[in-house]
Amino acid sequence: EWKRLGRASSLHVVVLDECDAIMRKRGGGETGDGSFGGAARDGVVNQLLAKLDGMSQQSNILVIGTTNRLDLVDPAALRPGRLDVQVEIALPDAPGRYDILRLHCRALEASGALTLGDAERAALRELADAKTANFSGAELEAAVRNASSLALAR
């Protein structure tokens, strides 16, 4: 199906989000969480690897796999022609966390639900520095969303 679609039109991007769940290392009989089903899972991994081999011959299809656990991905999936380029996206540093918080606060400002003056921006910067170490962008977005919900509930 992918090959037919790929030939029919321009660029396609296939995203395998949390690919460690569907491309887990094969073998061993267990699924990694103590349950069984390894043979069935291994069959799924084999099929995905075969499909990825076909994708490498299509110049207009880009396959991207995302994971927080590269150590769980079957090494065969990372071979040339499959998911052979790895880009690590680290957690944001303090200035990056501040920028992400500001980005999500801007939507609230635009709606009139929030006004940030100099003092509030300074407090937000301090929060980004001291209280949000090891937060991802999604966690920072959730923090802004939760804070706005709490403020509305008051």
C-alpha cells in the first residue's frame, strides 16, 4: 500500500511514534514486561522491517521513528536503509524552558485571560530556572494549562 501511494504522488512522511513499542528487540520469549507473546511481537517486527526495506527504495517517502527508549528498539531497525539516522533531542535548558513557558502563556495573553508584566515575566523566568529542571516541552505545556485551569477555578 505504501509503495502504491508513494508512486502516486509527491512527498510522504510516515511517523512511527513511540516506535520502541512496535519495534522492540526480538527474541527471548518475553515481551519485556513479564508477559509472553514474544513470537507474535517478533513477527510484527519482522513485517515492519520488511516494509522499511521497501521504503528505502522510494525517494519520496520519509519514515521517522520517535522513541524515548532507543535501547529497546531492535538493532535491525537502525541499520542503513531503515531508521539509520538518529537525532537526539535533549530536554530544554533553563532559557529554553522559559521560552516554552512564554510560548504557551502567549495564547492566554492573546485571549485576554492573562497579562504578564515585567514582574510576572521575571517570576516565570525564576520558575523556569528553579522549578522545572528535567521538564519536557509537553510537561511545560501541561503546567501552563493546569495553572490556567486552577486560576479559572478560583
